[in-house]
Amino acid sequence: MEGSIGARRARKPFQQHLRELWRQRDLQVMIFPWMLLVIVFAYIPLYGLIIAFQDYRLGDAIGFSRWAGLENFRMFFNSPDFWPIMRNTFAISFLKMLFAFPAPIILALMLNEVRGIKFKRSVQTISYLPYFISWVVVAGLTLDFLKPDGSINSLLMSLNIIDSPIAFMNEAKYFWGVIVVTDIWKGIGWNAIIYIAAIASINPELYQAADIDGAGRMRKVWHITMSGIKPTVVILLILTTGSIIQSSFDQVMLLTNNLQNTLVYERSEILDTHILRVGMRNMRYSYATAAGLFRSFVSVALLLSANFTAKKLSDESLF
């Protein structure tokens, strides 16, 4: 008797769930194309990861090549390029997190303090327009600006900052700086929209109460605005940390003229470009898959570590 009552209680929430799905059937149908998209392009290709453990040759049926075990991973880890590319990958990503990540937060805070609506909207529009420019165009403009006879050198020489033109894109020591600056210029305005929206959701009464207590502008920014957008900052920081090892591919590849600029190779070769140059162009598909699988494992590990750390320190996390 008790068992039948428990079964009926278990069926009741399930039946309610089915009725709720039926009431929302028009919305549920809209999900199916995206579920199909994810299955076709995200889950089905996972089968191809098996070639990371095989000696795959073009024309072989996937999964039926000679078994190689961990040999491709050993070749990748023992490659003389392994440590340089990992250094470049993490160095570029760390510099972006250090300078590019807080840049839109600072812009959002500054725009929030501006009282002129027209000026605020103008600055916001101008700042996020570069986001819609393709990296192909941005890279072309950057290469033109940084040429020895480009506008940047002309400006620096006219201001007497330098005596002779600098070949920025032919000297490895400038490459990381160029990567970070172009990334900030392209993404600062668009990323600031997220923080501006988060600031707009803060209760205005908090600022009024702070004014009554005699708080200055900087105190209100720190104790109210920053506290209000803290969950957004933490979530985006976690997501950024998770993608730290697989960013900058388009940017690096295009700024190095599709990997043909060997003058900056020691600073420009990152994991993704290494996979393309050594794995795909040399048709070493198993090697490329092994390197890509390693990249995915590192990304997941970084994401879980960042999420765990954020949850311990701030009680904010993805899951």
C-alpha cells in the first residue's frame, strides 16, 4: 500500500512536468534546431578524438587506423617547441587578463559617472563599433599602421619620441604588446555593455543612502557599484580563465601574415597555431588531434579550478 502511494507521488511531479512542457510546446519546438546543431557539431565529432591514439593516415576510416596508444602525446610533449609555445600561450593570455579583462570594467565605471547622456551614448557607440570589424580587417589596419613608414612611426617621430622608425612587426619583443593593445581596442566597448547592464540593475536608493551618509564618489563606486557588479565580474573571469589556452588564434595568425612571418616566431607561436602549422599543414592529423585534446583537458582543468577558487573566495560560481 505504501509502495503504491509513493509511486503515485513520484508520478505526479512527472505528469505536471509533462503538462508544463505541453503548455510551452511552441517554445520547446524552437529549441530543437539548436539541440540538433549542438549534437551534429559538438557531440558527433567527439568520435574523431580516437585518432589521437592511432596512426591516422588520410583516407583511413576513422577508428580503423593502426593503434599508437600515447605515442602522439609523447611526440607532442617531447617536441622542442612544446615549452616555447606553452610559454607564449599562457603569457599572451595572462597579459590579456591583466590588461584587457579590467579595461571594459573601468570603461563601464567611467561611463556610469558621466552625467551627459548624449556624450555617454556617443562614447559607448564609438567604443563598441570596432567589435563588428573582422579580425582580417583589424590585422590589415594594424600591419599598415605599424609599418616603418606607417602612421604610428610618423606620429612618434613627429613628437620626438623616437629618432628612427621601428619595425614593430619584425621584432619579437613588440609582438605581445601589439596583441594586447589590439585586443583591448577591438573588444573594450562591446564587453563594457555587459557591465553597464549590470550597473543599471543596482538599486538607486543605495546611492541616495550613501549621499545622506556623506560618502564621496569613489566610495560609492567601490562599495556600491563594484559590489553590485561583483557576481558578473566573477562569472566572466571564470569563463575567461577556462578559455585562456585557446584564445588569440585568429588574431595571432592574421598578425603574423598567416604564419609566414618567422621574425616574430619565438613570441608568436601559440598552441593553436602550432596545431595548424605542424599538425594540419603537414598532414599529421593524429598529432594535431592529440595536441587539441591536451588543450581541451587543460581548459577544463582551468575552468574547474577557477570555479572552485571563486566559490571559496567570493561565494560566486558557475556551478
